[in-house]
Amino acid sequence: MRIAVGRHCIAVLIVVAATGASAEPVGLRGYNAPIGESSISGISSGAFMAVQFGTAWSSVIKGVGVVAGGPYWCAKADALDVVTGYWGPIWRATGACMKGPAADLDVKDFTAMADAKAAAGEIDPLSHVSRQKIYLFHGYNDAIVDKTATDAAADFYRHYLGPANRGNLFYQTTLGAGHSFVVTKEGVPGLNDCKGNAEPYIDQCGYDQAGIILQHVYGRLNQPNPAQLTGSVKSFDQSLYTKPHLPDALSMGDAGYLFVPQDCEQGAACRVHIALHGCKQDVGDIGRKFVDEAGYNAWADTNQLIILYPQTKTSPFAPGNPQACWDWWSYVDHEDSYVTKSGAQIKTIKAMLDALTAGAVAPAGATAASLSAPQWLTAIDASETGIDLVWSPVVGVTTYRVSRAGADGVFQAIGDVTGASFADSGLAPQTTYRWRVSAILNGAEGSASEDAIGTTQSLRPRCDNPGSCPIAK
């Protein structure tokens, strides 16, 4: 009997080997996607990581989307923490970085660390941050991360953007969403209503957050195809990018995910956007809901965008990460390198991005620039005091002049901007404005676009009990 079983086992091993069960892990292929056209966004811990990655690698990241997140190095982790253990960063992460008060989130601390890391060459020069497109979001029913944290992130970015680039930052605070990534869908089983503060942390608020983030970064995009997507979601082996560590050592999942449009598979020029889930949003906790339901894929499918979805995993033991959060308080190595290029998870994401962009092809030749009027100027989002404008880029043009008219109907130039979006700010609540945009080339100004019209939101009352405040119409 024992001999028969042994022979059976040997036979099974031979069959397994013959059928290729020990095949090489599936990695990421290179696409025709220039790395300098890449962008990143995230929710909650993914938002903190997006800020860290976008700051560390600002030379290749065009824009950053921050949903319910805070500033660079918020949880700190310094030399004293290395000596005493990492309880200090945990206390700061779960304390001031999530609940405030504002007095404990001094932007000077965060910019000083970023300046020091840039001076040491551990992150890219911060002059690159000044040209990034930044989208920030806080839902006033968020019962997990307080608005003071996102305010601090806004202050961090404003410090580097300066007055000249103020139009690069749009901050949305007028939606009654809970702690969540927000989608335009409504009535979808398994997703939360707009006030939700629980798994899967995707709230249905009639607001297309993915589309607004992508357009704020890249300018006006083709509308999503409501029919079945032509592209597909693929899984890949993350262990290829955590080397020399195993994924478990970094609290990374074994598999990551990728959405690739059909055009990109066939060699078209594409761009990469990295979408980072939040705590307890990994596939181990909610399946593929974030990958499939966040809304990025539908926009990617019609706009030659590749969406990368890296995955963390729960780690009840070392490294301690019981909720599958991204490392924004130094849980991997308990050192302040976690916010730099050498940070373990940042290195992993960058390795994935490098692999995806390895097939980039230089354009065949320079395209003749044009001073034609920008097309499809549109107000895609409104806050109490701001309007987010996007338009279709003009061939060969990088700089645009934005003009605004109020009730008197007189247009005045309000700023120049690099890239095809502009976040107008400092506006009066519940007020209608008009805008025009013109291309700037070698000091010359082209014809103005057709007007866009937009109205700011009314002032929202303070929400003292997030999760129970009524949704303003």
C-alpha cells in the first residue's frame, strides 16, 4: 500500500512538471508609455503613499490625487523613533494625522524634512513639485480622517507651487462623502451610500472622482465608453518587484493588477496612472472591488491610459500592518527612508513603473506647434470657492493663459498655467463665472477659446458629527 502511494505521488510530480506548474512568474511587459507622463493617486493610506511617491519621484510624476490623506512625512519617524521603537510614528499617524488638531500639523515640519531629503539627494529636486497637478479631496462625512490632515496636505503643496502655480491645485471639500473613494454610480450592491465609512470604502455619491483626477492631471479626456470595455484587467507577480525581499517582508500582496486598453496592447502611445487602494481595500479584504469599481478603467479604456493597481496585504506580525495599509509611518524598517526613493514600498512601485514604461518609443519627429484656440474648455468640478477647468491640449503648446469674467462680463487675465487644466480659486460661493483660455507660444498669445461657464457651490454648514450630516444638494 505504501509503495503504491509513493509511486502515485511520483507520477503526480511528473505530471505537474510536464504541465508547466513551475513556470516563471508572470511579470509586467513594457509599453509605449513615457515615464515622464505618469501620475499617481490614492485614498487614505494610499493617499499618504501617493504624496510620498509623488514627492520622492516628482521628476517623473505629472500629477497627484489625494483622497482623504495628509502631507509628506506626516507621521514623521526620526532618529529618536529609531532608538525608542516606532510607537511614536504610530501615535502620530493614528492621532494628529487622522484627527488633528491643526496645531499639531505644522507645515514647516513637513517642508523642512522634504527640503532636507532633497538636499541629500534622497528625493528629486522639489522644483519638480511646483509643476505637478494636485487634486485633494475631503468628504465632510469622513469619520476617519479629519479635514485638518487634508488641509495640511494642501498647505504642503501650496508651499512648493507658490502663487505662480496656484492653478495647479484643486481642493474639493463640499461633498458629503464618508471615508471613501467616490464614484458616480448609484444603487450598486456591495458599494456604500454617500455617507459610508466602512468597507469597501467606495461611496456612491454621483461624483466621478476618477475622471476628475485624471482630467485635472492630463486635461480634457474622451468620455468613458458606457459599453463593455475593450481593454482587460491582468494580474502579475509582485515578488519580481519586491526583490531582494519577499512580498510578505514588505506587507505586499503576491499579486498586483493592471488595466490595459486594447490600443496600448497594440503599441499606441499611452500613459501610466498608479491607483493606490486604502487600508482594508486590498484584494484580500474586499476582492477586486477597488480595481473594478473605482471608475479608472472606463476612463483609461477610451484615453490610452494604463492603470497600475499595486497591492498590499495584512501582516499581523512583523512588519505589523493588520489592516493592509500602505507604509506611511515606517512600519517596514522603522526609519525615515520610507518617504524617500530608497523606501521599500516606494522602490517596489517604482520598479513596477519602470517595467511598464520600458517600451516607450521616442516620437518620430517634432510636431508643428499651433496657436489655434483651445477646444472643449469645460468646468468639471466646483467647490465653495473654486472651479476646476480643463480643455483639450493644443498641439505643441505647453503654456496657456486663463481669463475670467464675473457678473460685469469683463474678462481679465488671471494667470498662466502649464498643462491643460486650471483650478480657479478665491471665488465667491454660489456665484456664476465665465472663463476663456488661449495658447501662449514664444511670448505670443493665440485666439481665445469659446467661453465656459461654472457656478461655485453654496457654503456648507460645519459637520460636527461626520457620518450623520445630511447630504447637501
